[in-house]
Amino acid sequence: MDAALLLDARARVLHDLDARQIATPSAVSALEDAIAERAWWADQWPEGRVYVAGLVAQDVQDALFATAGRWPVCLDCGEDAPVHSLFISPDLGGPDPVWVCEESGDIVAPLGGL
């Protein structure tokens, strides 16, 4: 497995966790678990490497939902909008994953750009 690919995915997701003030020890632990799992996955399917970063973000998002709630929450729709999440698009996580508002469908930021 290409270590640079995993380091890039880790850095991008960690940036977004930090940008939303949720880079807690449990969140970083969930990120490390996701990286380890996706390293194995990418070894099994080398053509899928373009999907790794987005899939890691989705894995962390799923892990945090059970413990910390929604992440990342959309901040672009204003305070009158109900609390809602962003999701990674495309669904498989790549190539070029972006965060999309689940309410408006607007692209909010690239992964690593919150």
C-alpha cells in the first residue's frame, strides 16, 4: 500500500475534524481505525486507491455518529435551518471527494477543506 495515500487521507480528515473542533482523542482513534481498515482494503483492490480518502471520511463519520453525533454539521445554511450534516460525494468516496450539504445539495468544500 502506498503510505503517502494513507497519510494524505489521514491529513485531510484530521483537518476537517479540527476545523469543526471535534478532533478529540476518540475521534482521532476512529480515524486511525479507519486508516488501518482502508489500508487493508486498498491492498486487496489497488484500483480503488482513488476512493480511500473519501471512504476514510465516511468511516469516521459513521463511527462518530454513534458516539459524538453528526459530523460535520452544515454551517452554510444559516441558523434558521434545522441541524443537518454534510456527506461525502460521490457516494463511493472518490475520486476528488467533496462535502455536500444534505439539505441544499450544494458543495460546501473539498475533503480537507472545511
